[in-house]
Amino acid sequence: MTQAAAFRALHAGPDPLILANAWDAGSARLIASLGARAIATSSAAVAWSHGYADGHALPIEALAATVREIVRVVDVPVTADAEGGYDDDPRAAAENVGRLIDAGAVGVNLEDQGQAPDLLCAKIEAVRAVADRKGVALFVNARTDVYLRRLAQGEAAAAESVARGRRYAEAGADGLFVPGIAAPEEIRRVVEGVALPVNVMALGGLPAAAALKDLGVRRLSAATGPARAALAATRAAAAAFLADGDSDVLAAAGGGPFDYNALFTAR
């Protein structure tokens, strides 16, 4: 089975696919060693790791290189967050996604950024054509930002997400990502209203994975959560060490004798 087929199958298993998003080869290798069934990148976390803000600021060359490095160190499928394709022109966005496919990605997130759905539909169609040309059954996870950008509230947001999801399915999307949704009744409405595997994002107040499974959710993404946790720990440890140079406190913050180097020398 190809990695593309394996990744697609993970959306049809008995349990939701849980993704703890990575931002570089090191974080990806660590997450994979913990039993992750696939590796997803977070666009914001990758951008931050390169010193860029999220939002189409990261050069596509840097993202492609990151994907290539991640694919080198893991044995599970890799899906890349491609934001809006890093271009407003559908053909250019598709060519950018093509670079991620060449780097080894078998899935991508492609977002509407709250804009009219026609643009993302055109991008999805163009991406499908590029993936087909390359012979890769790319899993296109269409992200709608209705909730994130507060284009509507409550049931109206669910209805708009369903309407957009149906458009994206017709354009060739394989999944629908609705970050920001949390209310069980709204999640159920989206799941029942769109004939695509639905992906939600971890956030405070979201039902636990078992409850999400009962609602029909097929994919749960950590998004920037792991990167934020790592950055918060680094900030706290560095601040404490810079304050008084206490080596004992720094050693304690390191979390004990785990051989990180062995993660990479073992390959």
C-alpha cells in the first residue's frame, strides 16, 4: 500500500485520526516515535520555526524543504498544511502544492481564509489536476474559516460550513476541516450535512475524542498546540536560566534522562 493510500484509509478506520502537528524533522520524529499514525505539519508552527509569521509569509521553498526533511525521518504518511497555497492564483497555488508532493507529502490542507468559496474551489480543482499529473492520490483537506474568522455564529456558522463543504466536495476535496467549531450539536450538523470526513481542531471546550467519534468526526488536529507547548517550556526555562544562571533548575526543566540523539542515530 502506498503512503497516499494508507493516509486515505486512516480516515475510514474505527477511530478518528488524531494528529499532533509537527514543525520540523525533530518534532516529527519524536511524535512518530510515540505511535502517531501519520504526521501533519502546522503552517504557523513551521513558519515560526523559520522566523516568519503565519499567513503566506513563509517561502514555499522552506516549507517544501521541511516536508522533505520530515519524510526522511518518519515511516508514516505526511500531510502538509499549505495555507491557501501561498498564492491567490489557483494555478500558482497548485504548482506550490506540487512542490510539496515532490517533497513527499501525500496530503495537504488548503484553506479558504474566509474568502468566497469560489476561489478555494478553483484551487482544489487545480491541485487535483497537478496531483493527478504526478500520479499521487493526494488527500486534499479543504479548510473553511467560517468559525475562525467569525463569519457567522452558532447554527448559522454550521449552515455556512455545510454549504461551503458541499462546494469543496464537488470541486474534488477529500475532507473538510472546520477549525474553531466546538458545540456538539453544531459538529453533528456539519458531519451529517457534508459527505466528507470532517476534521476538527483541538481547543478548550471541545468534546473528548470518544465523544467526537460518536458525533462522527473522523480527524482531530492539535494544530499549534504542541509547538506552543514547546515554545512555552523553552520560554520558561530560558527566562529562569537567564535570570540567575541556576543550572539545577535548567537541568530539572529538561525532563530527565531521555536520549533524544538515539531517535536519529537509530535510523
